[in-house]
Amino acid sequence: MSRQKDGKNKIHPRQPTIQWAPEAFIYGRVLVAGDLNATAHGKRDVLVDGTFVYTDTNDNVVNIGDLLNAGDHTITASFTPDHKNYKNATADVIIVVNKSPVSIAFTNTENTYGEEITATELNAVAHDYYDSVIGGTFEYTYGDNTVISVGDILDAGDYDVTVSFTPTASDNYEL
């Protein structure tokens, strides 16, 4: 004769670990797949299938193609597994977006005494790290910081012109 006892054996879902280490980049480019590429891992580092959603500290969804301002951005990767054997998981990382350097292109021009300075002579253009044109304001000066503007008439002579630039979104640029 044998004795029997019925019971339950409960198997709990495993907590996956999330691996994610995006690299810093320079302002002016959008988020790419390599920035939002977290992976979930189970026992023995086996990849766990599921879905990731990325959010910022205000719970706004962050997607490939988004443009982040310069600075440190804490992003949360929230993982939902495809199988009941794993739990949901989250991980926070800081994505660092460095300020973009600015370069200014300015072409020397010539004019004749008595003619007004035109926008053609005041032709500076500012570019970011990726060589995209940056919006902002330019100031042109010479000598003792005398400002040159469209419509001015200058005396005959050679002028060493200095161009100063202030970008519209100045927090994103190294000046």
C-alpha cells in the first residue's frame, strides 16, 4: 500500500535582464536604430523575444527619427515579453547628445564707392557638424566694431570684416 498527497508546484516567470548602451552623438542627427536597440536576456544570456517601448522622463514615447536637443536624456526601455515565462522589465539609460560645433562660411566681395551694401555682399552661412545650414542671425563688423548693414555706403578702402553668428537654438551649438 502506498500513500499519495496531491499538491501544487508553482513555476514563476523569470525576470529578464535588459542590455542597452547607446553611444553619445552630436546634435543635428535624429535617433537611429542603433540608439534604440535594447535587448532582453534570460537564463544563460538567451535572447528573449518581445517588444520594447522607449519613453523619456515625461513619459513621451521616443522613436527612431526623433531629434533630441543637446544634453543628457534619461530614456526608459520598457520590455513586454512575447511569452508568459518572462516578466516585464525596464531599464534606464542616459543618451548623451553633445552640442554641435558651428562653422561659418563668408565669401569676400567687392563693391564700388557710392553703391549700397546688399545682401549679396553680406553672404555668410552657418553650418553644423553634419554640414546642414543653421538658422540664426549674423552681425557684420569692421574696425572698431562698426556694424555693417544692408543699405550702408562705405568709403573706398579695404575692410577686414568680422562675422558673428547667433543660432536660433543656441543651446544646441558650441559657439
